[in-house]
Amino acid sequence: MNARSLRVGGLTKRFQLPSGDILAVDGVTFEVAEAEFFTMLGPSGCGKTTTLRMIAGLESPTSGTIVFAGQDYTRVDARHRNIGMVFQSYALFPHLPIFENVAYGLRVRGMAADDIQKRVTRILDLLGLGGLAERHPGGLSGGQQQRVSIARALVYEPGMLLLDEPLANLDAKLRVQMREEIRRIQRELGIMSLYVTHDQEEAMSVSDRIAVFNLGKLRQVGRAEEVYSTPATPFVADFIGKANFLEASPLGEGRFRLTNGTTVKPRLALGLPADEADVAGFDTVVMLRPERLRIDTAGGKVPCRILRRQFLGGIIRYSVEAEGAKLALTVDAPRDIAGTGEGAQAFLDFEERDAIAYASGR
Amino acid sequence: MTAIALHPGAERRSFDWIPILVGVLTMATTLVFLVYPLVCAIGGAFVPSGEPLALENLTLGNFERFLTSTSYKRAFWNSLVVGLTATSLATLLALPLAYAVARVDIPFRRAIVALAVLPLISPPFIGAYSWIILLGRNGLITRLVAHVFDVQLPSIYGPFGVITALALGYFPYVFLIVQGALAASDPYVEEAARMMGASRWRILRTITFPSVVPAIAAGMLIVFIKALGDFGVPSILGGEYQVLPTLIYFQIHGFFNLNAAAAIAMVNVALTVGALGVLAWVNRRRTFATITGVARASRRATGSGAKLAAGSYVAVVLLIALLPQITVVVSSFVERWSGNRIPLIWGFGNFARVLTNLNQPVINSLILGGTATLVCVVFGTVTAYYVSRKRFFGRWALDLTIMLPFVLPGLVVGVAYLVGFNDGWIVLTGTATILVLAYFTRRAAYIFRSVQAAVGQIDGKLEEASTLCGANWATTMRRIVVPLIAPAILAGAILVFATLLGEISVTILLFSAKWKTISIAIYEYVISDELHNASAMGTVAIVMTLVLVLGASRLVGRSMSEMFRSWG
């Protein structure tokens, strides 16, 4: 990490409510590099937005530190942080024309009028808003309003850009288009960006790194490939992509027995004690991605019954009940296999290196 | 890329003292100008006249008269009778009107709703004396009937006149609230009932009516409270028929017996609180929320028979309700009305006389109303903003300030101010300040509600966005918040000012010779039977309020009726 990085250490936020305290953010620690696109991902109420708002200075942390470019930001007023923020609701000033909305941060900084003119025009052009300067926000489409909101956050060249679910109010097609555009602009300006979303596909498609949150805690940070292929916890595995869990009991030496008796040796075993002697008696699960499972009528590791078969074009999705496992599994197969209609008996098969075992904690 | 130099060195977050200041200010204002005089008045009610407030002086003597004195007993029952009958009459007038406007496809519906607000804007006592012009001993209709049919009409003075004038003056509250509820109710519910085979009458009885019962109750409560606290109408039309407010006035004006007045005021308030309790009970028994927020308007009947019937009813009710205002304006142009049916000499003489000899009341009203409006704007805006945006510890004080004046009739506030500020720590009686402060306590809620609604419409993220752009609190207020709520502030201010022009129930107790207002001038003209002068002055007041309120509604893009509806 370099000098202009953001370091968040032990960040905690406790909300005091009449109904009791809520630990919204619980000891979150991470670092973001200069020019990095960093996404905070998680279900609603996981603490990602609160973390973002503490970095913005809109909430004050209960404890922990926020250091940006070597300077302690923890108690600095939001307006002195030189941060650009894009809100889910865009938060455009409805009484000001687009030009004035974008120029706002520059006027506050007391910049000369012709410099403002130049900068605003440049950023509006960058976002393809050239002809809209005189219009009011009310007359713009959702996508255009979002661009204005981004322009307003970038025009004063902030140290970092924060985006709080910026695409949530757009329709599906526009969402894909806008996220590519946000990524393009972010690369072009080389600005550190912190992006909050609950959409894992969105997170994986644009981010340099993803931070997965759950119940106020940061569960895993990594590149999309890392997080997908080696999820740190069953929650992360389930949240990023689809995951199947088979109950298993540990046998030691990295081996696990499934409920139907089959023994497997997964690539990794996470959350288990390092000492082999303590492993026995732990409840564990073996996680498998749907596309790593194969259905075979001749034979395989786990016998199963096919409950549902959906033809989805590129893939065929099976819901199966593994005998003994009593779990609904999803299998994504590239092509149809004879004798695998609904109700048919078949076998599940997989490579041991595609499986990861977790202490299930259930 | 180079960051623009913003603030050299990161500055510490400064202590947020504004919410505390607002809290302290709100509490101090409430304590000094509302709680203190009220406590004084309550204390005074338990002390014999002329005695200081002390433990050994405590007595129930002032209340005893409600058991012993005939005039007290009469006034109490009269108040109850007037309040209940005026409320019932107003409701009977308003419900068909509300249904006709909301559910029958009659023409000019917007205009009808706007016209129905007029009686609320011009003070009801202006309507009261126009009934004298029409139906008094020498009234236009009285004489016409006497001439044509040789029949002497019964006197307008007494309960009949008071109840009629109050009902016609306040029925729009029921109308506006119920019409709003009927127009907004989910049409699918009624359609579902029809699909199940219910007849139109059955739907009205079992679906439509129960769904607007809370609205009806709310409207009736407002009428009841207003009728119970009204001073102008019974004092002009009551004659010998006394109600609690006129009894209070009598005790103060006749004997300057503040302690007796305070006791009567407490009884008056007790009746109001009782009515509030009934409303709460009605609403608790019928707790159903509107399940959907359907954008679709409710269905309106389009049959020509229904349209004709509804249209005629609406026309007749509106004509009767607006007759007082029309009469006042017409009679203000009459210079002499000697002898027969038709006024003989028309002209601007009344205006010339009133405005040249007595322009002082107009100036006084402008000064007092204007100052009070300004105070309301500052207090109402700041508190409304902070209630919507921040938590601060003076909440209860604020709720009190907003709710209490609604429950307290003007005359009661007047009594409290007389008792509280006549001697002791703060002496204000006879000054302009006491009027301004009394107006302020009675009207701050209007600005508060108007601004609170406006702030509620603004996404709080706007202010956060402004802060992140680097703006300080003052800049955010000046460039973002104030421009966005300005129309609401202005509209509230205009409504406060307009309604203060006709304010009489507080003014009548607190004014001094130097600070006579338009409403007092009109009242004195009426009492001394100079009706044409009163009409000229009344026309000035009606036209001023009308222009102001129309301006306000244009400003916020909301109709007058919506503004009045939101007061309930």
C-alpha cells in the first residue's frame, strides 16, 4: 500500500435506540490503495453503508480510526474531507439547474467564475451531459440524474469517490450500462473509489477488490476470483454466487465423510482447529459450486433424485435431492443428459479439488 | 491529478451547539409565553378576586358560581347547546356537500372547493353582523317579508342566530376534511364490494361511510372547539343569550374580575378537552389504516339526475354560506338606506369616512399582524427544521406549543395573558408587545406545520451532499434548504397574517386604546349600530385576506383548501 491509501482500522459504530443498542459496524479493518476500485458488498443491514458514511464523515464512529493519505480523518468534519459522494437517490438540488448543481462544490471553494465554467463544462462533457447544463434535475431521466450526481461529486477533484448503491434506482439494462461507465471514468481519472452494493454480479463486474460484509463484520476481502473460488465462510460462499452444502463429519488428515458414507478430501478445510486431534466431533459442511457438480446416470459419489429440471438456454439447471443429504442442490450442466428427467434417479459426481470444507457452526 | 486546495490542514469537527440552542430557546419561549401565563391563570382561578396567589387564599369559590349563579349555569348550558347544535348543523350541511363534490361529476368542482374556504378566511363575526343587516330588526329580508307578507320574522338575536352563524362559518372544516378523505379513498375497495353484489346504498352505508368516520370526527371536533371558543358571534348575535366566552368578557370588562374569568376559562377548556377525548375514543375504536396508496381517483357518479341534485344542493349551500360576505361587500357601498326595500344612495362614502377618520386601526393591524407574523416565521421555521432533521431535548415543549393553542380558545389565551402579565415578573398589559406575543402563541403552529411538511419533502441527503461538497452549515441553509422551503414559509406567513387581520377573541381582551385593530374597529361599529361603516371596514378586511390567501396558494402551488385541510 502506498502513501495515498485509505486505512480503516477497527471501525465500530453502535447505534443507541430506545429498543436497545445495535452494533451496526463491528471492528472493520481494511486498506484501499490509490486509484483502486473497492466494493463493499453485503445484504441490507450488514453495515456496509454505515461504514461508507463514516468514511464520508456523515456518521461519527463509536471507535476505530480512518486515515487517508497519512492524515487522521476520524474526527474531521465531513466538509473538510474533500470527498465526492454519489447517493442512491442522487440528491440533486432540485431548485438549481444542472450547471449550478455541478458547480456547487467549486463555488463553495470560492473558485473564479471562468475556471468554474471550464471545469464544469469539461466534466459535463466527460459524462455526456453537454447539452443539459441549463435544465433542472426534474426534467432529466434517472440515468441522466445519476450522471449529474457523479459529475457533481468529481468536479472538485476529491481525494476519493464514495458511491452508495448508485444504480439501485435504475432499470436492469441501464444498470449494466452505467456500471461500465462508472468504471471507465474511474479508470480515466484514476480516483480511489469506494462502492457500496448488495448486488454481487455488479460487485464482481466492476471491482478491483470486494469486501463482503455480514452482520456488521467484514468477512472477506479479495479479488472477485479469490472470493468466488475460495470463500472464507459458508456465508460468503452462499452470498457470492450459488453454493451447495453437503453435511459431513471430519475424519482427520483433511478427509471428510458425507452422510451417505462417501469419503472425500476437499482442497481446503476452513474454520477447523489446526490440531488434527481436536477435529473430531465438529459439525462440518462440504461446499460445491453448481457448475462443478456433474449429473451421471451410471454412477458417482452421491446418489440423488431429480426434483426439477429447468432448461435455461446455455445451461440446464437441476434441483436434486441427494439421498441421505436431504438437501436441495442446484446443478448447472452444460448439456442435456439422457435419463435425467424430473423424478429420475441419478448420481452426483465432482472433483475433490473443487470442494471446500467448513466448520458449519450450526 | 491535483486536488484543489480546500482547507489547509484538516479541521476538527466543531461542537454542534445549534440543536442545544434551539432546544433551550424553544423551551424558554414555551415556558415564559405559554406555560407561565397558563399556570398563573389556573392558580388565579382558585383565588378570590383581588387576593394574591397564596396557599391560604386557595378556594373553589370561583367555580362555586357554576352551581349557584343563574347566569353561570345558563352560560354553561348555552355553550354546550350552541357547541353541539352548531356542530351537528355544520356536519349535516357539510356531509352531502362533501359527497356531492367528491363523488358526483358536477362542474366547477375546483371553484366550489375554493369558494367553500371563504367563510373560514373571513372571520365569522363579520358574517354575524351581516345577518343583522339581512335579518335584524331593520334587516333587508325582515322588511321585505314584512312589506310583502305583512309578517314579522322572529328575532335573529339569541340562540337561533348564534347557532346558524357559527354553523355557516365553520362547516367548511368538516366539508374539506371529509371531501379530502372521500376523494382519496381506495376505489378498488368499493369496486370489490360491488363485485360481491352490494347495492349502491349498501356500499355507502357499510363501506364508504365507515371509512370516513375518522375524518368526520376530526372535522366535527374542529367545529366544536371553534364554536365553543367563539366570542365574536355570540357577542354580536347573542343579545341576552350568554355563553362562556361572553361571560368571560363580561367578568373582565364589567368587573375586571380576572379570577372569575380564569375559572370560567378553565371550564371552557375542560369542555374542549372532553371533546378531544371523545375524538381519541372514536379513533381508537376504528383503527384501520389505508392499505394502499392508490394513485387512481375514486369514481364519480355521472348520471344527469345525480348531477342535477348534487349541483343544486351545492349551489344553495354555497349561496347561503357566502351570503354574509356578499352582504358585507354590497352594503359597504350603500350610503343611505332610508325607508324601503332598495338602497337609495350608492357610493364610496363609507370607505372614505372609515379610511380617512380611522386609518389608525388599519395601520395598527398591519404593524401588530406583521410583527407577530415575523416572530412566528423565525420560531416556526427553525423549530420545524430541527424537529424534522435532528433530535433535541426540548421536544415536549415544542409539542405543547404546537398543540395547546389549538385546544385553547382565543379568549382563554387572552385571560391567561391578562392574569400572567398584569403584575409580577413581567408586566405587559396595555402594550403592543402583549398582543404580538398572544398572536404568536396562537399562530406559530401554522408556520411550523407548513415548514415541517416542506422539510419532510426534502431528501436529507441533499444537505449531506452539500456538506460533502465542502459547504458549511450556513451555506447549506442559505443555498439549499431555505430556497426549497421558502414557498412554504411564505405561504404559512401569509396565512398567519391574513387570519390575524380578523382576530378578535384574543384582541378584545388585550387591546388598548392606542392599539385598536381593524377587527376591534368593526366590532365597535357593530355594537354602536353603524353597520355601513362596519361593512366598509369588513370589506377592507375581506379583500385583504382574500388577496393574501390567493397569493399564498399560488406561491406553494397548493390550493387554499389543502392548506386549511392540513390544519385539522
